Amino acid sequence: MPHPSDTPPQVKTVDVEIKAQSSVFGKLRAYFFTGLVITAPIAITIWATYWFVTLFDSWIKPFLPASYNPDTYLPIRVPGFGLIFALLAITLIGFMAANLAGRTMIAIWDKILNSTPVVRSIYKGSKQIFETLFSQKGTSFRYVCLVEWPRRGTWSLAFISRDVDGAQIGLEPGRAMYAVYMSTTPNPTSGYVFFVDIADVKIIDMSVEDGLKLVISMGLVFPDKPLPPEKEAAAAVSLPTEA
């Protein structure tokens, strides 16, 4: 007669099977999310690029003569032709603006739009935005800074647009202030513009590009920049040591 200890308990066998099954599903889950992290940005980039290209095609191609539209004499549709034509047209307008005749025509068009009710407010606003973003005069965000918002002791990332005198916004003359833009996460094009005293702003050693990456990533992507030696030493001292 076999001894009872020779028969392994059934409970242990079930436990081993459950652990093995859980491990397999855990690995599959990890593989899935790893693949998702790799493929999702690629798919989104392809989709966004296709949408952008087809958007220009739908706008530009209907106005092209049939002889210049490859869709009329090719067996397949050629995506991106409208975008190419738009880029060439924009470059040609920029070339024309560099000479006297082009500047005169643009000045007349500018005067007409600025004199048209309703249209002038849209035109002026959009023109100021594009001049700020794409002007070759260097008009852009100057610094990345920290401001205490929404309460004392809580710091938010913001961007300094320009220096402002208090008299420019209806305050006492000679008051040194910054025009500060605080963007929202993850969309940096929406946010708040406010004016704050220079003494209440902490400018940090970070480029505007890295600051925007930090905002868009919801605080996950920090600049890949080593700390200065003195700050690295202070951080090492502050870390708890293992017993």
C-alpha cells in the first residue's frame, strides 16, 4: 500500500497551473502594450499626414485646369498634388512680396481687408498670430518660467512672451512686468495670457521647445539634459540611504 505522503496534494497542482496561466497572460498583456506603444504613433502619423494631404487636394484640385490636374489623364489618383501646388503658390507670393510691385499689390489687398467690416477683425487677428509664429524677426517666446499658480506653493510651467510696462495695461507707469502665456495640457495652443511682476517669475534653464514637449507630454518627457555638478551633488545628498 502506498504511503499517503507519496501522493502529491491536488491543491498544489492547481496552484501551479494557475500561476503558469497568469504568467502567460501577463506576458501577452505586456507584449500587446509594447506593440501598441510602437504602432500607435506610426498609425497616427500616417493618418494625420494623409488627412493633411487630402485636405489640400480637396481645396486646390477643383480650381486647377484639367490639363494641369493629373487625375484627369492618369488611371489613378495622385495624392499630394494639391499640397505641392499650394506650397509653390505660397512661395511665389513670398517671392512677389520681396519686390516693389508685389509689396504694392499686397498693401492694396491689406488695405481693402482692413476696411471691410467683420472681415477686418478676423484678418487682423490671424495676421498677428502668423506674424508672431513665423516672422523672421525673432518674435517668439523668450523664456520658459515658473509661476505660482493656481495657489501659493504650487508652480506651473509658463512661457514669457515679452517685457511689459505697467502703463501699457493700465497700471502704474514704470512697473516692470512680463506678459506670460500658460498653455494647457496636452494642447499647447489653448491657454491663458496674464501679466505678472518680474519678481514673481522664476526663469528656468530650459529651451522653449523642451518646455512645449513637457507640456504636451503631460509632464512625462523631461529635457534630456544632465544636472549641473552642484545640483547633482545636492540631489545625491538628499536621497535616502539604505540601511
